[in-house]
Amino acid sequence: MRISKICIQLVLSISLILLFLSISVYSQQEDQVREEEREENCSQLQLHSKLSAQKDDTALKVREAANLVEEKGEEAFPEFREKDSKWLYDGFYIFVWNINGTRVVYPPNLTGEGQDVSGLTDFNGKPIGKLFIETALGESGEGWISYEWTKPNETEPFTKYSFIKKAAFGEETYLIGSGFYVEDYLFTRNTGNCEFINATGISLCELMHPERMESDPGINYSIAYVVMDPGEKSLPHRLSNPEIYYTLEGNGTIFVDDVPVSLHKGKLVLVPASEVQYVENTGNSSLLLLVIDQPAWKAENEEIVG
């Protein structure tokens, strides 16, 4: 009888220990999941806040500069030209125009001061000089203008976003402004300067891959841009993940397990994981495709067949 009681106590003790361990492991797993969710949310918030913070900071500084001009008039201008000050640092600067379009403060190039820039246009001919003035003279006296502008030592344009605000001192009326390049705070890619490689027998460029971006984008898919000449076809292959084809231009056929599916502008095809697939351009012009992999494409997930 005594041995039976000891056995029962032992079994109960072991059961309690196992229960405690299972609860502890489950709790640790829950904590790990929560931590991963927090890290993902923080990463996404950080990416979002970079643009938002820059936008808020630019508007704040322009308003502060406008207040300074309304307080001091032209006596404030030298402060905007002081390097490594709150007004001029790391590519940030404040510019000032007379409301008639004469540029009176331009720290990046002082020789540009005194010029009539009322007819200023952006890379695509957008009349930004006129828009700056109209914005300053508008009902709210301030606003944002987007336009295409080239960076120093660059030839291709980038999107610039500038905040404009009116300021008055005595009988003079000015517009105060500053801007930033949107691409410095958002990931963008242009197919025109994308590096093409040969993959599965066709030409493509990698528009976006999370493992080759400067900061964690919080995504797990990749996008490739494919250009196929008439008559060209890819090698039969399969992936261990699903793959999406979206047709931008042209006509073709995608074969999924030898079953043909037509491709034309606006057509999307989802290829299930592990299905043998290949694409052929059956039209008379280039076939342009976007190819999306989730998870992001990896060489070990792809197999050339036959």
C-alpha cells in the first residue's frame, strides 16, 4: 500500500512538472511571437515615419523662417545663408523670393540670387515658378508643390516636394520655401535604369527584393520586370512557392503543366507552387511582364526542368 501511494505521488509530481514545462514553453513561444510582431510593427512604423517626419519638419522650418522674415525683413536673409545652421545643413536650405518672382535668397548658389525665376519650370516643363507664387497668394497663404527636379551631379529627375508660405514685412511680400526629394525617404525604382540579367533563358531585372534593400521594408515578396522579344520563350521551370505574372504590354502564352493560358495587357495569372511553367511571346511586339514571388525569389526555390 505504501509503495502504491509513493507511485501515485510520483506520477502526480511528474505530471505537474510536465504541465509546468508545457505552460512555460507555450508562454515563451507567445512572448516570442509578440516580440516578432512588435519588431515588425516598429519596422513598418519607422519606414512610414521617415517620410512623415521629413514632411512635418520641412513645413515647420518654413513657417519658422516666414515668422523670422515677418519679424526682421531682409535682416533675416544672412541667417539663411549660414552653413551648418538650422537653416542650412545636409542638403536642407531655405529659399526666398519676392512675390513678383525675383529670387533673393538661394544658399545652394548665391550667384542665382537676384534672378527672375517666375517662369521657372521643372524637368517636364511644369510651371513651378507660377505655382509657387499662386500658392503663396492663395487663400491659405501656404501649400505643397510636387515637381520633377534633378539632384546635383545627376541627370535623371527625382520627385521633389516643396512647402511654400507667404511672409510680409512692411510693404514687401515674400514667398518662403524648402523641399526634399521623396525618393530619399521612399523606395522607388525605374525600369529605365534597371540592370537586366538572363534568368530561365529570358531577360529580366529585379525591381524589388527585400534582401537587397538598404533597410528592412517589412515585406517578404519580390518583383521582377521581364522583357521578351517576339518568338522568345523561357525555359521550363518550377518553384517551391506560388508565382504571379501580370502582363503590362504585348501578347503571349504561359504554359502551366503544359496547359496554355493566354497573356494580354491587364491579364494576371497565378501559378501554383511546384507546377512546371514557361512563357512564350506569341505576339509581334515585346511582351512586358511583372513577376511577383512570395516569399521573395531564391535560387534554391527554383528548378530548371528538362
